[in-house]
Amino acid sequence: MNILKNNFQMTITNGAKTLLLPMIMPMTMCVSLTACAHEVNRILPPPSVNEPATGHHEVVVFSGGCFWGVQGVFQHVKGVINATSGYAGGSAATAQYKTVSSGNTGHAESVKVEFDPQQVSFGELLRIYFSVAHDPTELNFQGPDTGTQYRSAIWYTSPAQQKVAQAYVSQLTEAKIFNDRIVTQINPLKGFYNAEDYHQNYLTLHPNNPYIAINDIPKIENLKRLYPADYRTQPVLVGE
């Protein structure tokens, strides 16, 4: 567990995570916000296998830790039409935040990304997912959050997406980009359930929340730094 988060009290306010002031100051603090990030934070090679750009609307679902940060990243990517926080991997009956947080539902906190492949390719989204949005080598946890609901997974919606995702994992593995094994699951999407309204656009609405400032704002900074051609200043928000 992250020592910084352990020293914060966490409560549920209107169903949302709220970090309060620490009872005891952490023994160590990050020198900078970027240093707190757990992602690769370097440019990855483009996929050697990519899908053809046909049509103007495609959907993929990404899981990679708390959906606040993952949603925030893809909301800042050019060509993304919408990015919605929600749940994938379990049933509709258990697709509620408090239930999913038990880690026993099969769900993972996820983000449904709708995009225009004429503007951004599926392969480019994978580069951002593997280098900026999360760390694909962390098994059933992501940064300070632990449990199967925080696992790394790609939920594809077409055979072409499956082929590209599997090929890219193999490509990154053979290139030894990561020191540890990639543990990202690649599964067909069988259902996606929108998260509660208070989870949508959370990073944009609560940039000063300590959890967001420490764990997620660095992701946006790294997206802008590493992939400036993909970065959009104004996020595309749910409900707009």
C-alpha cells in the first residue's frame, strides 16, 4: 500500500471517496507529483499491428485502477468522443460502487472509450493506456488501490481490436519495455454498466482532491508531455 494514502483517513461522502487531512504526517513525501505516478512515463513504440481506420465510431473499454484517473486521461485525448466511468466483468445486479469495492463481484472499475478511428487509432489509444493511464505490470492493484476491481484489462468489441491488443502486448514483451511481466487481461466485452453520476468527470471537477492531485494529475501532465499531438486542453466531458 502507498504510505502517503495510508496516512489519510478515507470516508464515503454521498457515496464518493473523500480524503481528509492526515492524522499523522507521512514519514516521506513525494518530491514532485510526477514522482508519485506509477506509470511508465515514457513514450512507447507504436504498435507494429494496427487496425484499419474504417468508420467514425468505435468503442473499447479499459480497466486500469481507479476509474477517475483513467477517465481523465482519455477525456484529454484528441479523437475521443466520450469516456464514461463504469464497471465491466460482472453482472448488472452487482454494478454499484459499494458492492464492486468488495472485490467479490468480478467487476473491474473501467472506462468505456468511444472514439473516432479517423482521428485517433486504436493502436494509439493502447500506447497511451500502457504508458500514461496505468502500470500494466501491477496484478490486482494499481498504485495505492488493491483488489481485483483495480486489475488491468482491455475489453475488446471486435476481432480486430483483439488482434491488435494481443500483438501489442507481445511486441512490448519482446522489446522488454517493462521490467516486470505485463498482466493485462484481454477479454471480449460482455457488458458495461455506467458508474454513478458522482464518479463522472471526477478528475475535472475535483482537481484539488489529494487523491487526484497525487495519483491522477501527473497522468494528465505526462499525456501532454509524452504525446503532445494527441493531447487536447479541454476535456470531452460526460453529459456535454
